[in-house]
Amino acid sequence: MPFSSIFVTVGTTQFNELIKTICTTEVREALKEIGCKTLTIQTGTGDVPTEITEIYANTEGITLKTYELKSTIAQDIKEADLVVSHAGAGSCIEVLRAGKPLLTVINDELADNHQVELAEELCRQGYLFFCTPKRLAQALRQFDATKLKKYEQGNVKEFVKYLDNFMGFDVKA
């Protein structure tokens, strides 16, 4: 399945490693292999390589759009054939609710990283695939949206219960 429009989001934080990885030759080649024609990157508040525009200007066949933050990313998600996102709970749920295939990239530089557990659980349930920045190119090449389950809106209560339990909140029935 070609993914002609890909949206990358790091949320409202910094995920410099993901943005740097998007600029690598290996990832650009993987994007071309899976049919990417338009790449939209929401860069957040982190460091963005100054050469990103030039790198993609010289990447034949892929048009690049970037921005730091805006009030909603709903339209970018809607227009995407594939979303590559940090593994933040809000971003994951927004993409899954929109019914879009999701590849989460775990920020393995975070201390006490809850993103790993969240990504593992949602992957175990069949809703998304995940990787680290170092494995992004391989994950893009192997991504198979037909193996993902459709996210059911009713699952949000179970998801919140899972998060509450994971975070150690005392939830009264």
C-alpha cells in the first residue's frame, strides 16, 4: 500500500532525534520506497536541522512542509495516509480516533519513559506499530497497515483505566 502523504508529529515537546532521523538518507530512501510524495513535519519546540529544507529540496519526488506548532493537527492527520508520531498518549489517541495507520517512534532518551509501555500495550492490542529512531527506516519499509485493528471509540475508557493503573492513580469505582 503506498503512503503518498505522511505526517510526522513530535507533539508539543522536543524530540530532536526523530527530526534528525527524518533527515537521514536511509529514511528518505525508505519514504520514497513506500510511495511518499508529501511529507509534513510538525517539529515542536526542539532543534530543527537548518538544512532540512535543502535536504528535501534535493530529494526527488518528495515535497516537504514543516511547522513548529499550531492549535490543532487534526487536518494534517486527516490528510495523511500514514502518521509517524512520538508515543505521547494524546497524539496516539488522536491519530487512532481518526482511523489512520500509526507508527510511533519511542523517544528512548527520556528518563522513566512511559512511552515505551504505552506503545508496547497499543501494539500488543494491534492498534499500531512502534520503533526507535534508529529503526525508523526499517519500520517504514515493513509497515503493513492491513495487520492493524480498527480502533473502537469505546476503548478509550479501557485505555484511561490502563493509564490510571500504570501511573498508580487510586481510581474509585
